[in-house]
Amino acid sequence: MKMLYIVDREALGRWERPVIGGCYCSMKHGTIISQVLTLMRLIEGVDEPSVWTEHLTKVGNEMHLIDGGDATLLAPAETMLVDEVFEKFGWMDKWQLCEYTHSFEEWEDAGDSSKPIRVENVLSAVGKSDEEIARVSEEVDHLNQVDSLIGA
């Protein structure tokens, strides 16, 4: 979960667009992408195979990849970024990742709840100018609206 957020954060910094997108949140144990958390929670207690259960399994409080799936759905640069993030942070356990994401400027302590992280705050934290932030946040909002309309 945390590494997926880190992938999006890095993508916003480099390319001014996310790989995954969605609503970002600060939670007690770090930063997350809300829709990914929801999808991961749907796996719990599912007896029927689905696209999610084919590739992911839940072990305790952690999700584990069973099968990498179709990586061709990502652009080559996105695949390289995912590999780079995993190489840099894949050795960390969930508590180390939690602590690391707490160091992000955009993270706020939400206690036992959650707080939305505005994409503008992520963009500011990765060093974007006010003009870039205005342009990119409008584009990301538009992408999120389209995704919600088509049920993505």
C-alpha cells in the first residue's frame, strides 16, 4: 500500500501525472490511495475467484502478490518506476514504510481516522511551482472525475 503511494508521489514529481491516481489519504500508519485500500479490503472473505484474488492474497494485515499479472498495461517508464521504488524500499517492513511516509510533508496525523491529502499538497511537497500545481491538479481532478464516471 505504502509503496503504491510512493510510486504515485514519484510519478507526480517526475511526470506531473500519477500512475494509479485516486484519492490520497493520511492515516495513522502512513499514506495510502483510498481506492486501493477499498479494493484490498474487498479481497477479505471472498470465496469466488476474481481478478484481484488471482493476483493478490492477504496474509495477516499484509497483501502479497501471487502473480505479477499483465505488466504490459503499464508504460515502460511506469514499470521502471515501480521497479525502482521496490528496489529502494522493498527491503523495508510495514513499520519502516509507515515511519518513512510519516516524513512526507503532505502527511498529517489523523489519529484513528483518515484525512484526505490534496494532490496540490503532494505536488508542493515534491517541489512543483504554483503554476505547475494549478495546472496539474486540474488535470488530475479531471482524470479522477472521468474514472468515477466510468466506474474505474
